[in-house]
Amino acid sequence: MNSIKNVPARVLSRRPGHSLEAEREQFDKTQAISISKAINSQEAPVKEKHARRIILGTHHEKGAFTFWSYAIGLPLPSSSILSWKFCHVLHKVLRDGHPNVLHDCQRYRSNIREIGDLWGHLRDQYGHLVNVYTKLLLTKISFHLKHPQFPAGLEVTDEVLEKAAGTDVNNIFQLTVEMFDYMDCELKLSESVFRQLNTAIAASQTSSGQCRLAPLIQVTQDCSLLYHYTVKLMFKLHSCLPADTLQGHRDRFHEQFHSLKNFFRRASDMLYFKRLIQIPRLPEGPPNFLRASALAEHIKPVVVIPEEAPEDEEPENLIEISSGPPAGEPVVVADLFDQTFGPPNGSMKDDRDLQIENLKREVEALRAELEKIKMEAQRYISQLKGQVNALEAELEEQRKQKQKALVDNEQLRHELAQLKALQLEGARNQGLREEAERKASATEARYSKLKEKHNELINTHAELLRKNADTAKQLTATQQNREEVARVKEQLAFQMEQVQRQSEMKMEEQSDQLEKLKRELAAKAGELAHAQEALSRTEQSGSELSSRLDTLNAEKDALSGAMRQREAELLAAQSLVREKEEALCQEQQRSSQEKGELQGRLAEKESREQGLRQRLLDEQFAVLRSAAAEAEAILQDAVSKLDDPLHLRCTSSPDYLVSRAQAALDTVSALEKGHTQYLTSCEDASALVAALTRFSHLAADTIVNGGATSHLAPTDPADRLIDTCRECGARALELMGQLQDRTVLPRAQPSLMRAPLQGILQLGQDLKPKSLDVRQEELGAMVDKEMAATSAAIEDAVRRIEDMMNQARHESSGVKLEVNERILNSCTDLMKAIRLLVMTSTSLQKEIVESGRGAATQQEFYAKNSRWTEGLISASKAVGWGATQLVESADKVVLHMGKYEELIVCSHEIAASTAQLVAASKVKADKHSPHLSRLQECSRSVNERAANVVASTKSGQEQIEDRDTMDFSGLSLIKLKKQEMETQVRVLELEKTLEAERVRLGELRKQHYVLAGVMGTPGEEEPSRPSPAPRSSATKKPPLAQKPSIAPRPDNQLNKKDGVYPAQLVNY
């Protein structure tokens, strides 16, 4: 347990003197013990009894001085758990402690912020929570100090809430934003706590989880009340402002509503909270702020803290505090809280609460039984769906197996075809081998024939040689017997020659034939060699083919075996497929039966869906009818305001009427589209309801603003405008009645609303001021032109004043010269100050254009910000005109042809014009701009110089008038009485004239406002100002530049950047 290190000196130095001191010392001791036990480093929730003692101590001493004197000494930076529990105790003390606790905590805001920043920079789970919690505590302290009507416990009545909000819309708006910020801090703390909890275990039953969850009890109490107050304020804002203006508020409320509902739901499911707090239930959806009657449906969420059993535990002494009181003196601790409100656990529940709890338990039991029935039905449906999915999966698996068997069969056929192709190729290779063998045998036969013929030729040649030898022998024998056988010799010679010639011829033929045979033999030998080589190659390829054929035969045998095996497997698969198909047929029959049953259930479900669809149609039409009824009530209320005498005081401008009429006219298309969509599909009426809601509000706004505009318009246009508004209201009410009747709804024509709205738009355009017609693209050139003209006018004024001063020195003397010089010197100083202001304004204007135009051109920037540009032009014209009039008035005064009052009026006009120029420049300028600071200094200088002109003029006038003292010498009593009466008559005449001139001044100012576009342009960017004092008839000011006739923007283009806000009617 943590102990307090720095005990205040006044506690240690106190000595028991009497009963009050003993009581105070006992009180300090009790508080120190309670604070030490409540704020320690143990990861466990703060015990309620310790926190209660601390809270009662604040009521006892009417503040939190003792609490903070001990809390400051706690070592908060050393432990994040210690800091977390300190924040929890401080939250409880703020909520339930004495009201002065809030002011005491204000002095220690810096300590709270430092603790949060310290733990925010460290990566620690509790440290992050401490950072978020300190921000919540600081926001809480700031809110309650700013709004003392709300106590720290946030418990106030509706009357106090109404008083705190007041009647000013801006105050209500700001109060709502601050409550949104307050709620965001509360919800952020709850989200941070839930984000750190372990959802896998029951975190609310562990000490660490309870330590984190304990502060959410105070968060629940704050959030329930903040939710109730924001709902009240949102309904009040919607009764004062248009719905489009509060779209951001509604979006932020819806986001907080869903976060708060999620927080309450998660907290109510935890066992830790069920025994400590009764968390309220929020409605299913957020309130509809667009319907005022929805406020009656709002129920305030109430947080109930059940009474808890008292815990009796004697506190321990954590610190040593000198000596206690004497044994003989009683120790008295005043418990003002118990004396005032009774003991915390002294009340009993009445019978009504018991009945409510019994009914709640019965409702919970019925709800649990209903959930059980729903779960069983859902489980049965899931089982049926699972069976159907299993059957479909099994059927799909059988189909896949069948497809796989077909693919395997086709693959086997393909392999068989490849095997047959290989066999055919082997047969072709065998034929080639046999053909090669045949060619080799033919070549061998031919070679043998050639060899035989060659042997035959050799034998014939040998026989011829033998015959030649025999013939030579016979010639030798015949020569011996010449005489005897002369005739035989000659014959033989002749035969010899003949035989020789024949023999030579044969020899030549044989030799030729022999050469030829030799050549043929050589050729045949080459062919034989080639044939032998081819034969060897053929034999080699034949051996290769034989080995390949053996391999193919082996593969063929293997493939044949595999094919036979596959055929066997195919037969087995086919038989299995047939079995599966039979089983599939059986399953299909059973599935068809179940399908029939499911189809019956489906038909029953479709009939129920048909009933639900019809119910949906009825509900959609009911929503549409209620929206149309609400719109009819809004329109009826707007039409009734046209005849309401109280509405006569309400006024509006034609520009605002044109913007409302244009916006309402734009919604007619959305209304037609929504009507067409609803006729196409009656199940969704959201588009039509949304368009109807927007149309009704804008149409009612147009009718009311039309009536308000007619109060300032001439008689004939006002009557036409009123009649057109009545026609628009009648047609709108007729359309609302048609939308509420289902039989007439298809024949409704939203397009009929265009004619009256266009009529109102045209009348509003006609009522707009037509004094200036400048195109937006010319505004930039006009700004430069007017600024240059103003500078030129001021330069000319300075030059003319110098000329007048020189002329006055020559023509005047004495007192008049002194007065003239003083007036002209002050005018010269004023002109110099104005010239410096115009130069600074020009520089600031350039800075504004350069910083604001972005990628656009300067002309586009002026056209985009046309109203601001028009105000700048108007202010520049007013400054230049004022300088010119001041010079003319000074000239007349110097020449004794004018009045001193003209100078005073011109000085006031110049001061007002420069103020208008500064305000027009300040609208778009950056507040940290150095040019803006210089411009403001120049404006103050102009005001001082104008005041000097007025002072110089008045002193000079008094100095001149002092010379004309009245001479009463020589007047008798009767003459004096007569002059007195004449003077009284003159005074009465002058008073009457003064009253008439004041009335005329009011009319002139009103007409000036109309011409300058002040009354006709609500929410102008340029600051408006009243007309200056009346001028003499001799010097009339030219009309100020008025804003051009520009078509109003739609609502969605009006933004804060342009400085334009929609005008609101008075008493609407």
C-alpha cells in the first residue's frame, strides 16, 4: 500500500489543545488514511468506503483543501496505476463532493495537466488511460466553471436547463457544442478502457479489469445526463434554425449516439457493472430532430446505483502523526452527509420496485426462451443445408470420378494407337531390310555374270592367237611349194589378207570391246564397292533396327500387359461407375423427396415473405403519409402566417426571398424523381420522404419570407406577391393531400409547384434594387479604378489645401488668418493620414488577393468574392468623396461663404468612411498580417486627425464668435422684452425646424440604406454604418456604389469562407 511521503507541516506541528483541535487532528488523520488506502499502487479498484470518507471530508470542511494538501505529496509520476486511481478519486470528489471543490481544483489544473502530459509521452497502458482521463477532468472543470448553473454532478431540472440556455440562439448553439466536446471526452475514455481489456477472458472478474472499469461508473452517470441535455438543446435549436444549418450538429449527435449505445451495451453485459449500477437502455435509433413532436417520445435515461452492504473495516495508520488526543477526550468526527441525507444503506425497496424487478425477470426469461427457439430453428435449418451440401458434394465427386475414368480410357486408347504406329514403323523397317538384301543379291548375280563374260572373252582371244599361229605355219609351207601351188598361194594370200583384215577388224573390235568391258568392269567394281558399303551400312542399320525392333517388341509386350491391366481397371471402374450411378439415382430420388419437402417449406416461406412485403409496403406508405401530414402541417402553418397580425412586424429582403424560392424550386425536381421512384418501387419511399421533407421546409420558408418581403414592398407588387404565396401554399397543400391518399397518389403532379415558385422568384427579382448593373468580371477593374480615383482625389485635395493656405495668407490677417491656418493645417494633416491609409489599404488588398486566389486569376477572385469587392468599392468611393467635400467646405469657410458645421460633418463622414474601408479590408485579411496592423494604426491616426479638424473648427468658430459680442447699451426695457420674445419665437421655430430635419434625416438614411443595398442584402460582408449628419442642400453626396444584381447562390454554396449567412426572420 502506498504511503503519503510529504505530510503537511500544519498536521505534524499540531498539538492537542482542546476538543476542536483534537477533532481537527482526528479529521486530518482520517483523511490521510482514506486517501492513502484509496490511492495506492495495487492494481485493484478503489474501495467505495475510502472514497466516501474523502467525499464526506470535503463536505465537512466545505472544500478540498485537505484532499489536495495530501494529494500533492503522492508520488504520482512514479506509478501509472497510482495516477489512474488518483484521477478516479478526483472524479468522484468532483461529482459528489462539496460545490467549493470545483474552485479548489481550479488552482491545481496545471498539476493535473502535467501528470497527463507525463504519462502521455510514455508507452504504458495505464499511462495512456491517465492521459485521456486528465483531459476529461480538465474539460469537466472548465465546463462547470464556465456554466455554474450546472453542478459537477450534472443534475439539473429542465427549468434550470432552459434558463442556462437562454433565448439567444448563439448561446444555445455554443452550449450544445461544449456539451458535444464534453461527451466526446467521456466516450473516448470508455473506448480506451474497453480497447485494453482482454476479450478472451472475463476481464470484469479480474482485479486488473475492475481497476480499469471502476471509473466508467462515473462516466455512465455523466453520459446519461449529457445525452438528455443535448437532446433537449438539439430540439430547441431545430425550432429556431433551419435544418440545413444544423446538419453538422445532427451528424455529430448521431455519431455520439451510436458510440454511447455501444458503450452502454458492452457495459450492461459485464457482471462487474450488474451489481454496482443499473445502466439505462437507449432507443434503437436517434431522435428525429426534424419532427418537433418527437421530443414527446424522448425518455430521459436514468442511471440507478443499487444500495450496497456496509463494509466495516478499521483503518490502519499509514503515517505517524505526532501524538494522538488524550485517552480521556472523546474523538468526534462530524458526518454531515449522514446527518443530512441519512445512512447510505437505510432505505428498503417498495412493492412497486419488486413488481418491476419480477416483470423484468419474466421478460428476460421469455426473451431467453425466444432466443433458444430461434437458435434451435436456425440449427435445424443449418443441418438441412449441411445435408443438402453434402449430397451435392458427393454427387460432384462421383461426376469427377466418372470424368476421370473417361479421361483414363481415352489416354489408354491413345497409347494403344501409338503402339500400333510403332509396330507399323517396325514393319516398314523390316521391308527396307529385305529390299536391301534383295539389292545385294542382285548385285552379286550381276557381278558373277560379268565375270563369266570376261572369262569367255579371254578364251576367244586365246583361240584367235592359236589360229594365227596355224596360218603362219601354212604360209611357210605354201611358199615352199610356190610354183606348185601358185594358184593356192595367191588364193591363200588373198584368203590370208582377207582373214588378216578380218582378224584385225575383229582384233580392233575385240580390243574396243575389251576396253569397253574393262571400263564396265571398273564401273561395276565401283558399283560393287558402293554396293558392299551400302550392304555393310544396311547390315549395320539392320542390326540397329533388329535391336530397336527387339526393344519395341519388349515395349509392345509391356504395353500390351499394361493395356490389359488398364482394361481390367477400366472394367472395374465401369462397374464401380455403374454402382455409383445406381447409388446416385437412389440419392437423387431421396434428394428429390427432400427437395419436395424443402420446396413446400420454401412456398410457405415465400407466402410469409409476401405478407412481410405487403407489410413493408404498408409501413412505407405510412411513413410517407406521416411525412406528408407533417409537411402539410408545416405548410399550413406557413400559409396561416400570411394572415397573422403578429407577422406584420417580420421583414425580409428580396435577395433572401429569391434564394429561398430558388432553393425550393430546385427541390421540385428531386420531389418529382422521388415520386417516380416510389411509383416504380413502392418498397422504398426514402427518396420521396427526404425530398418531401426538404421541399416542405423550403416551400414554407419561401411563403413566410414572401409575406415578410411584401411588408416592405410597394402596394401592387406586395399584393401580387401575397397572392402568389397563397397560390403556392394552396397547391402545396393539395399535393400533400394527394400524397396521403393511396388511390390519388399515382395521379399527383409535383411539377405543378414550379409555376407559383417561379412567380415568387420573378417577383423577388423585380423587387431587388436595380441601381447598379456591373458584371462580376468587371469588379476587379473597378476596384483598381476606384482605389486609383481615391488616391488621385486625396492628392488633389492636398494640393488644393496648400493653394488655399497660400491664398489665405495673402488675403487674411489677424485672428481670421490664425483660425484659417489652424483649420487648413489640421485638414492637411488629415489628408496625409488618409493618403497613408489608402496606400496601406491597397497593399493589404493585394496581399488578400495573392493569398486567397490560389490558382485563380485576380479577376476570378474578385468575381468569386463579389460582395466583399462591392463593399471595398463603396468604401473607397466614400473616402474619395469625403476628401473632396472636406476641401470644398474648407474653401468655403476660408472665403467666408460656408459654415463651420460643414467641416465638422465632413470630418465625421471621412472618419466613418475610413472605418468602413478598414472593416471591408479586415473581413478577408489575416489577423496576423503586418499590413492589417499598419492599416489599423492608420485608421486610428485618421480618427485623431479628424478629431483635430473638428476641434480646430470649433475653437476657430468660438474665437470668431467672441468678437461679435452683443451690445445692450441704448436698449430700453420694452425693447429688451421685445427682443426676448422675438428670440423665443426664433427658438421655437428653430426647434420645430430641427424636429422636421431629424425626420427628414431618418427618411434620407432609410432611402440611403435601400439604395446602398444594406436593407436588401442580409448577411452582407461589408460592415454597414448609419448615414452621416445632414449636409447642406448645396453639397449633395453622390450615391454609393451598390452591389450588382447577381443571382443568389443555392444553399449548398453558402459557406463561412464567403462571409455569407442566411438571414433569419424576426418572430418566426
